[in-house]
Amino acid sequence: MGTPFKRRKHRRLGTRKRLFNRHHAQVRALGEQGAATLKDWHVLRKARCSPARITTIVQVILALHHHTN
């Protein structure tokens, strides 16, 4: 993933750059929604298990969240 393009003063972005910015925003929105979902799951705050198991739990939570939306 790259950085979004900024337009110069009094100039417009080209079609490809606008399209890239739109796709970049869509991908970023998924990540932001996933982070917000993980904050809602309070079970992760008190989890006392290995990092590998927490990673699996996080993957399952995000898969369920994106599957239902």
C-alpha cells in the first residue's frame, strides 16, 4: 500500500491518482473498522495466553466481523 496523493495548489489530480486515493481509502477503512471492532471485544484486555493464540483469536474476530458486514 502506498501513500495517497495530494493535489498541488490550484491543480486537480489525474484520474489514476484519484482512483488510487479512493482504493487506498477503502482499504484503510477496513483496517480502521477492524481496530474499532477489536476495541469493543473486552475479552482481549484480560487475555492471559500466548501471543500466537491471541493472534488466532484476533483473526477469527475480524473474519466474523467482515463476514457479517
